[in-house]
Amino acid sequence: MKVFWTKGPILRGVELLDLSEDPEYSQRLQYLGDKQQNCTVRLSHVTLKDSHMYYFRFITDKADGKWIGDPGVTLTVTDLQVESPERVIEGDSVNLRCKSSCALTDRATFIWYRNSQPLTERRDRNNELLLQSVRREDSGRYSCAVDGHTHISPAVQLNVMYPPKNVSVSISPSGVIVEGDSVTLNCISDSNPPAEINWFKGGTIVGSGRIFNISKISSDDSGEYKCKSINEYGEKYSDNVTLNVMYPPRNVSVLMSGSGVIVEGDSVTLNCISDSNPPALNFSWFKENETSAVGSGQSFSALQSGRFYCQAHNQHGSQRSDTVTVSVKGSLVIYISIGVICGAAVIIMMLFWPARATPSNPWLSEVLREHRTELRAAERKWHKSKDTSDLSMYKSLLSSLSVHVHAAKSSYFHNKINSSSNTRSLFKTFNSLLCPPPPASSLTADDFANFFTYKTTTISSQFSAPVTTRL
């Protein structure tokens, strides 16, 4: 014979389960009788789920020897419960209530718990807990108990909603970022419910989601980034973070002041221009087909003909420019006798014309000198700042000066040629410059003095006498 307790509902054709074999009851069910004359049981740690109709069942070894005690025994379990709104907004006032289906005395004292920890040591005879101006720190699982009883109510979750706070961006990996690296930006935000995330570069949206990945980063990705965290209760931007992408020199070129054609004894300045981050500080100059450097520094003065190029370096790499050609023309040799005569003529000219033109550059006017001084100042400023705007200004001034110099040279030689009154004189001008005659062996001091007197008289006659005013 077998006897046991079971619970409903009773369904035809369905065998009833012995509670002592039910995992939910086996550890809490204890038979106090001998299962012969006394089948009393004790159920410990009861909860609301234990509220059922229970039946006694016994089975014999005879056919149809199965019986059940009907009606059974009803077990009603009363319990403490916490009443709470499902969600509240930060700043609201919240009232939690501890309810019980038991009949409590007026002197019943209630104890409140948050996350299984006593909320306060104060024993309150009021079954309500008031949270004024609730904060996100008040979120948690609340339960209550009646003082003097061991039972604690089931915990209820208090969910405090609030807009995004403490929004920030972290960069991984930290430290120097080199072109070609993979970079991850992570938007950190505290909000409830979780916020949607958008990413901005400057004022342009570039992505969404808590994580923003940039694979094989390039210099175009440099700039200021921020994220916006938004939920139904508000939004907040992070502070800007700067991605400064380092890269080796590129677009290396040589900037030449002038046409690249110079007279022997003069020089042309070559400037090495490059785009790199950090700016290139080391520059080497090479002459084509030569292995050793012929110069260093961002500027180089070329004194001889050849094809030159520069190489720019920073800690991330180097790159060379294309070659530029410098051509040096042979110098004009004038014999000493002619040089003295022309020198005297120039001195006299300078007495009448306060221009600072030199024999090597007679076309160089005061305006061009001022332009050249302004260009050199711009070049020094760019070398010092390495700023792209200063480089643009320098290039603009250099281009302008080249145009004006070309115009001045053209005008000077045009006037020089047109000043000759006839073909014979024009031929003599070219012949005296390109093929000067050797000095006469019979030239005496008297001959020189007569020629000098003639020249000074001729030049002076070309100028009007100064006008005087009697005071």
C-alpha cells in the first residue's frame, strides 16, 4: 500500500504526483505521522505559490484499489506585497506601500529594504515609504517586512528614468595615431533607458552606435569628434576629442625663386615644400646622379648648373621631390679700360638719378627691392610657423615677384635696344657687350681725359638746368 499527499487539479486519466517527489516540495515537506494511522505533514517556507487544494491519496494492491480524499484541504497563504509604480522620472516624488492580506494590529511596525539591505533603522508604523525628488541612485529592489516576523515581502524593482549624463568619448588605442592605424571611439553615457548615440565630426554626422570604428585611418580623418547621447527624457553632447593623424612627407616639391636661369656668380634659391605631420624638419638636397647630399635645410642656394631635388624627412618616413633644372650662363667680360669708362658714366648717372640700380641688376627698382624684402619676411615667417596659410602667402608673393621681375627685365632690355638711333649703333651695343675689343696699346692719359670730358659734357647736356627762385 502507498499513501501520499498531492495537489490539484484532478484530471481524469492523469496520475497524481507525490509531493515528496516534487522538486518544489521535496525539501520543504515533512511527514509527522506513521503513514498508517497518522498521515499528518508539515510544509515549511510557504509562499503565495503554495496556495492550492491538497488531497490525500492511497493506493492498495487490489484491483481498483485507488482512493483520494475529496474534497481536499484548501491552503490559503497570505503575503506582504510592495506596491510601486513601474517607472518614475528623476525628480518626481514616489510613494511605496507595504500591503498585507493578513489582519495586522494598529501597532504593527514596518521595516523597508533596498537590495536586501535595511533602508533605515527607523521602525515606522506607517506602511508607506515616501521618496521625495527621487534620484537615479534610488533605483533598486524594494521589499518590506513587519517587525517581529521573519517573513520579507517579495522585492519590487523601482526603475528611475533620467536623461543622459556624464557623456564622454574615449579613444583606443591611446597615444600617437599614425596613418594606416585602426582607431576606435567609444561613447560613454549614463542614462535610463539606454540612449541612442550619434557621432559628429565638426558639425557633420558621420556615424551612429556606441562604438565608432575607423579602419586604416588617413590624414583626412583628422579633426574634432564628439558624440550625442539622446533618449526620450533628454540629450547631451560629449566634449570634443581631437584625432591628430601623423603621416610621413608627401607631395614633396621644389619651389624656385625666379626662372632658374642665372648669370655666373649669382645664385638661385630653391625651397623644399612638403605636406607632413608633424612638419618635416630635416631636408637634404641632391644633384642628380650624385649619391652625396650637396646641401641641407629647407632652402638651398644653387650656384651651378644641374638638376636638383630635395628629400624631406620626419619620424614617420621620407619622400623626395621631382628634379628642377638650374642653368648658369657665362659671365660678360669687359676690359678694364671700358670698365673704368662705364663706371665713371654710371657714377655720373647716379649723381643725376638717385636710383639704386647696380651694374649686375640695372633693372632692379626700389619697388622690386621692397617686394623682395616683403618676400623674404614672408619666407622667414613660414619657416618659423610651418603654417599652411603662411606658405600660401609666401607662394603668392613669390609668384607676384617673379612676374614683376620678368616685366622689369623685359622693359629694361626693350628700352636699351630701342634707345639706339640706328642699326650701326645697335650693332655696336651688342658688339661691345658680347665681343668687347681689346684695349688699344697706344691709349694715353690725355686720350682718356679727353674721352672722359667728352662723355661728361654729352651726358650733362641731356638734362635741363635747375630752376632757381629768388627769395
